Amino acid sequence: MIYIVSGIHRSGTSMMMDLLVQSGIRPYYSKIREKQMQHGKDDYKLNKNFWETGVNDYMQLGFTSELPDNCCVKIPAIGLPILSPAVGYKIIYMRRDPDSIRNSYIRAMPDDDFDNKYPSWPSHYWRLLDGVKGIMQTRRDVDLIELWYDDILKDPLNTIKKLIAHDIPILESVVDLIDPQQRRF
């Protein structure tokens, strides 16, 4: 089984990866992507919870067939439709209100021009995530669990129980790591 956390930026994917890793699931992330971010032009300081997989990894056909069993990996929603056939995937599909994502992005990266970079926002958001969700729901090797960021913050224990009900080996004790006061913008 491969556990995938997916969504788009600012939707809670790093928080969810943290919860899985703290539950003892081995993470996979790209060392190349880590180096790019460490030495990027924006002088990015590596976050201890940096779980990114590079586009050169997740957009390669067969990428997930090379992952170790029982690991967790963060793959942006755009990369899900080309997942290799596998023994099975549990996909935690993170969603967040698009206005909240926009506001969070602007506050986190004030030098970026969000509206210029994403001119079709939020319609692009809905088309992308709903389209990918529809594709993934047709696959027999996928169990897709959709979670909304605000719902996780409102009721962390219910979120953990929902994941446990889907046979995700997450520990109930990680509920204490979900702090609504730490909401990202």
C-alpha cells in the first residue's frame, strides 16, 4: 500500500504528511527537490516538514511503482492521473476554500503576483480538483479520502477517526499535533 497526500499548495498537505510521518509511516520525498529549494533564488530555508516531490519525479510514468511499500508521498493533484497501477493507493485528497488559499498564498509570498500567476482562479481550482477526483474515483486500486482543511481544524479527532476507518495506519495521538491556532493565515 502506498499512502499519497494530494491537493494543491496551501491546502494542508504538509500538515497531513506530518501526521502520517508522526504515526510511523516512512516518507518519500525528492532529494533533488530538497536541494533546489535549499539553494533556490529565493534563498529558501528548508522546513523540517518539507515533503515535496519534484515534478521530474511524479510526472514520470512508473514513478510510483518504484516507491517502497507502506510509505507516504506528497504528490500534487495534477500528478495523480498518471499513477502506475499498484497493489493499492490510499489517497488523502486535501481541499480548502479557494479564497482562503489565495489569501494564504498572498500572505506567504507577497512578492508573487497571485492574480497574474493564476488568472483563472478560482474556476481553475474547481475544474482541476473535481476533474482529478472524478478520474481517481474510477480506479479500482484507489481509495480516495477527501478532507477539507477547515473541517480538520474544527474537529481533528473526527478527521483522524475517518482516516482510521479507511485503514490508514495513523495514530489517534497525533490529533494533539493539529492546532487550530496554527492555522496557516
